[in-house]
Amino acid sequence: MTPEDAIIATADRIAELLKAGAAPHTPLRGAEWTVGEAAAHLALAGKLMADIGAGEDRPYGNGTPSGLAAANRAALAVFPQRDPAVLGAEIAASARDFVAAAAGRSPREEVVTPMGPMNMATLGSYLLTHLLGHGYDIAVALRGPHMVNREVVAFTLPFMRLAMPRVVNAGAADHQACYLLRIGSDRFAVTFADGVPTVTDAPPRRPDCTIAIDPVAFLLLALGRWTAPTAMARAKVVTWGRKPWLGLRFPLLFTAP
């Protein structure tokens, strides 16, 4: 499977959920949105990403989690479509539009996105992450199988690595620590200096805390769908090192985009 395959397959899984008699007013667990609103958001965001992928300038929010939330509310307010089947078809179509647009550009070409500048390859990772997060919410609400698995999570890591310094929150103020993350077979380090995180392939010094986590648990935890105690209770994460207790604090240092 390629990242492009993962984008299309995920969008198609969401579309299948939405056309199988989905009720648009079904509430999402732990969120203010309904299934219809989440689907409308995915349709709007998919079009936005496809347009950016095609080279259009599409300003959206200010790059912060709160700014994105405000932009999402404003966009939904002027987009009345809530029919799940219609929206599912739009989600699937826009995923294909993005892949087609990206095929004609260099993966290293820089673009401006709602989460700031990144290259085209990372934009694809961003789109996949976005589809997986909201697709998971829709699947849980509709009691259907979700589409988050180890293979597709690997393709979200370029975006997750880029996003971490951009979504750090006040809880990280003055934080000093070096973390090594082991996500399945992937490894990278996140080092905080005076509350500012730097993400590198390898830790610059001996890690204070190593976090070994199942890829699915990592994504759901990073996107705020799970909590650290939930992941630990399900035996999906293990921490060790000089300060293993920092593993519980790590996800609290970020605000999910």
C-alpha cells in the first residue's frame, strides 16, 4: 500500500459507512458534532486539500487549534448539506482529486496549508490523518468498523512529526525532557527545551523517557480520541527510562489539531 492508496481506501471506507443508512443527527461520542456535521466537515476539508494540492491559494484559520476550530464552525454555518450519502460521495471524490493533483507535483514542493507550510508529501499525510480521525468518530457513532490500522498509521507520521511543535500548549511551559517514541517499527525523538519541542530522527542525548506504543493507540491518543490511562489500561503502551512517569504527561503537552 502507498500513501495515496491509503488516502483513497480511507475515504472509501468512510463513504461506505455514510451510505449504509446513516442517520445524520447521530451524535459523535465526546464531541459537539453529529455524524452529518462531521461528514460535512470532511467534505469541505477534502475539497480544501484538493484545491491546495492543485496549487490554489486557500487561506483557512490561523494555523492554531483554536483558529482551525473557529474556521470549521464558520465553514459549516454556510454549508447546509448534511445528507450522509451525498457527503460520503464528495469525500471519496475529493480524495481522488487530491491524489490526482499531487501526482503532477513534486513531493518536496512546499505549499501553505491550514497547519502552516509543508511539502506535498506531508500534505498527503495531513489529509490521511484528518480522514482517519473524523472517520474513526463516524465509525464509532454508527457502530461500524473503523479504518485505523497499523499500516495506514505509518503514513500519518510525517504530518504528526511536523505538527507536534505547532500544537504544543501551555502545559509545556518551561518543560525540559527528552522523549524517544517507538511507534511500531518507527522511531523518533521529541526534545523539550524551555517548553519548546524539537523533533529529530534520533535523540540528541540519553532519553529521559522512552515510550513504546502500538501505532493505532498512538494515533488515537495523539488525536485526542484516547487518553494515556486508556492506552495503558489496554496494554498498548509501555514507558521506561530515568523518568518513566513522564510518559503520562507527554500527550498532555499538546492540543489535538
